[in-house]
Amino acid sequence: MQDFKLGAVESRFADLIWLHAPITTSELVKLCAQELSWKRTTTYTVLKRLCERGLFQTQDSVVTPLLSRTEFYARQSEQFVEQSFDGSLPAFLAAFTTRKRLSPEEISEIRRMIDACEKE
């Protein structure tokens, strides 16, 4: 199973790429120097790691996402539910709602999502 976990710094870095993609590696180095106070070598090291994990690719010095930000976080959520709740979304929701009350808007949105799934 592919690992869809990112540390806090990796998440900030990935968000920069998703926000500015496609981006040249030289532009990314400048951006990371400004936003993260990174040196060039740090940028390339983390970029290489995330490329190896299948999030991004670098071709002709241009970085592009292999997964959108939305798709990545959807897969990360699926992985969390799978690992923590044996893949049971109801078990996740039961655990989640024991500590946080859902607002009427959240309940309506969940109902809309369920209705949409039933129509498919």
C-alpha cells in the first residue's frame, strides 16, 4: 500500500507545489527559500522523496503533480480509516462524533453525500 502520510513540513512543501504547478525546479528553489527558509539542497532532497512516493514528477526541470491535492487528501483519509477503523466509515463517524457534535449544516451535507451515493 502506498504511504499517503506527510509530515507538517512535507505538507507545506507539497501545498506550494500544488499551488504553483507546473513550476520549474529553479522557481521552486526560490519559492522554498522565501516560504520555508530552505537551501537548494533541502528543496531537492524533499522533492526527490515526494517524487519517489508518487506525488510529483520532475521532467525537463519542471515539477508537476501526479495526484491533485484533493485526490491525495482523499487517499490519505481512506488510508487513515482503513488502518484505524478496519475500513469502517461508520466506526470512524461514531468515534468522531463522540467528541465533536455535528452542526445541522454538516448533517445536511452528509445526508446529501449519502443520497448521491445511493443514486449511483
